Amino acid sequence: MVGGLTGAFIMAGAGAAEALRYYEVAPGHRLNVRRGPGTQYSIVRVLPEGARVPIFCQTPGETVTGPYGTSNIWDNIDNGEFVSDAYVNTGSDGYVASRCG
């Protein structure tokens, strides 16, 4: 479980339940989790190989090249924790979640 989440659902909007989807990190990679959307931000922790992450929101940041292409999209996976979308199998080259506010 990432970030102490206890259920498969989160509350969104005015009481509507929305399923929280988890995405696989690229096989064979341990992924650095950073304090912000770029490699200049400090590493908070390292995800193990085979990890799955929720994406609460996404934001533009430093451009990174990884197993899933080159992207400037960073995924917010927990409060103040970001990973490069180039290492997360979202099935899309674009945004799959709302932009972080």
C-alpha cells in the first residue's frame, strides 16, 4: 500500500465515489520518488521493482526519458511525492489524471 491508503476508493467532488487506479512502474526499474517535478528535487524514497502507484494528479516539470518515452509529465503519487511519467505505464503519452492545483 502506498502512502497509507486503506481502501480502493477516494471521495471526489460532492460525495461522488471515484475508483483509485494503480499503474505499474516499468519492469526492472527501482524508481526515485521526489519532492517535486524534476530531478533537482530531493529523493524521498525509492520504489522497489514491480511497484504499482496511484496517480492523484499530474503536473508539467523537467523532461525525462525513460522506458515509456520522453515526457515532461510528473505524477503525484502521495502528498508531496512525484515520479516521472516516463517510468509509469499509464497507456498514454498525455495526461491521465487532472492537473495538480
